[in-house]
Amino acid sequence: MNLDWLQICADGQETPCVSSIQVAYLVALVVGVVLLAIIGRRSRDFTTAVLTLMPVAIAINIAVGSIAVALRLPIYLDSIGTVLVGALAGPWAGALTGILSNLIWSILPIPGGAGPTAAFFAPVAGVIGLMAGFWASRGVFQLRSDDVRVGGFLALAVGIVGAAVAFLVVQATVGIPDIGVKDEDALLANQTTFLLIAVGCVAIGVVVGWLAGRTVFAFTGPDPRIRTYMIGATAISAAAIVFALFRLLFAPNGYFSGVDGVLDDGSPDTFLFGWNLTALAVPDPAGLIAAIVLAVVVGALVVAWARRGENARLFPVWVGGLTTGLVAAAISAPIAAGVFGGVTGAGTDALIALFRTLGLNVFQSAFAQGLTSDPLDKTISYTIVFAILGALPVTVRTMYSRGETTVVE
């Protein structure tokens, strides 16, 4: 273990150390761990089976997350174990698993560790665990295509789309204010405007979702439309995920565009044996057309697949992952920008650098990177957990305190 960074910075010292305010932050995290342990104990979620599962989940988080960092992937994949514990043991156990994962990771001499970065994002990991437990209790891992609760997830998805469309309209017309200006008066005015725009877009999304839930998706009993909507929503969601993944990896400024075998200082890069993979970055409009065609083909295939049995059950899982990612992005952006200046040493740094070249400031770039990576990352994590739960026998799942929330009724 490398604990060199666990010391208070002297005057003029920047590394390896932490400032006094950062020490207070870390102490607050430790206090939070204690409080979560007490709350979880009182809620009777910390059974022997759960306490046995948590170390395994922590190991999964750290192992897979380290691989993602080593490969410089533009996603994290470090919350699979957290979501699994949240689903089987409730929100408090999930939150504690997430926080402990990041704290332990930060002292290990592996990619992403041996430094304060993982520790400072521990609150984000805790919130992911809380939301995983929340969504599991709402049935995202057990809903059938004839369950009236599906209407709520459909309405929520429509609301998210409504908020996103509103934000894009504002960006294309009024524009997003620069919250990185130096003048204090202009900065305050721009921050206020940005906050009002964000709140306004969220409000539009809430209204759109509420109206959809009260009208189109207001199911009161067995209704054949539920299955039809679920199949269509699953296909559209799958197409959107494939499109996002393709663009994230193969876009002109995507992941492969930065794998050129050369470091910023011009020296050889040993990553992936120094291979130059920039040819895999497909220029537009060919790349955009290819992504659209691939997404449409996948969507059509998913329609046929979702019609069989209960395969359409993935849609609520993806809604849970999407919303978890959006919340994680909102929390992690201020940490990435304020504490680390947007540079955390992960593969997502390339996205932040890209957004910086587009004229965004550090905070806006960190927020844009979060909205790009986090929803996709958490959707993938929820999907993997869904597959894990499906492979576990019902008798094993019900060993855990909240395992019944993962069993199809």
C-alpha cells in the first residue's frame, strides 16, 4: 500500500499530500462510513450473508475499475459491486460498499489508486449505492411486462427526454452562460443564469413526465399496451445505448482518436504496445451515418428479441441506470473541477480535454463529461447486475435482506 499522500501539505507543497480542507473532507467521509454502518445495523440489513457479500463486491469494484483506468476507457465500471449489494441488501449497505470501495482503492498501488482521487469521489459511490437500493425496492430488477408500475418508468423516461430536449433548445438558441469568467460580478450573474436554466429544464422534464404518467401511461390494471410499450421502449433504449457507445469510441474525437502511440510531450506511449489506433476514429458524416445505421439495426433486432417471453424487462433496469448516472454526474462534476481541475488520471480526462477545446471551462467540461460517461456507465453496470441476478438461484438471492426485490413476482 502507498500511503505517501496521506500527509498534510507543508507551505508550497502540492504533492504527495493533501491540504487541510481535504483532510477535513476525508474525516467527514470516515464519519459518514460510521453513520452508514450504524443506520444499516439498525435497519437489520447487515446480516451475515450481506457482510460476506460486501468484501466480494468491493473487490469487484476495485478490480474492474482498475482495469478501466489501465485501459483509459472513457467509462468507469467501478460500481458493479455497489449496485449488486444495493439490490440485494438495500440502500445503506450499497452506500457503505461504494464508499469503502473508493477509500480502500485510494491506498492500493494499482491503476486509479495510490492517491486521493478515488477517496474524494467516495460520496458519489455512496449515492450510487443509495440509488441502487432505491430502484431495486421499486422493482427495476423484477418488473414483468404486465406490471402497471411500468407506466411510471415510461413516464420517467419521457420526462428525462423532455428535459434533455429543453436543454438542447436553450443551448442552440439562447446559449449556455460561461461560468468560468474571471470578473466576479459577471461570474455571479452567469452562475445564476446557469442555475435557472438547469432548474427550468428539470421543471420541464418533471411536468412532461407527470403529464405522461397521468395520461398515456396511466395503467390501472392488466393492459395489453404495457407489453407493447415495453417492447418499443426496450428497442429504442438499446438503439440509443449502441449509438452512444459507437460515438464514444469511434467518433472523430472519440476514444480511439487519442490512441496514437505518442504522449503529449512527443515521447512514445507504451499504452497498448504503442499502437496507433486513430484509424478507428471514423470521420463524419460517415461515422455519424454508420452509428445511426447500426443503432437502427440493433433496435430492429431487439424488437424481435423482446417479443419473446419477458426479455423486455431490461427497460426498467436501463431507466434505473440512466437516472443513477445523471445524479452521479451532477455530484461528481464539482469534485472533478474544484478539487482536481478536471484532471483525475482516468480515461475520462480525454473527454474533458475535448470539451475544453470546444470552448467550455473546467466545470462545464467536467459536467459535460459526466453527462456523457456516467449515464452510459451506470446503465452498463445495472445491466451486468441484472445478468448476475438472473444467473443466481432464487434461494441464493433471498438469503439477503432485500433479495426478494430481485425476484420476479
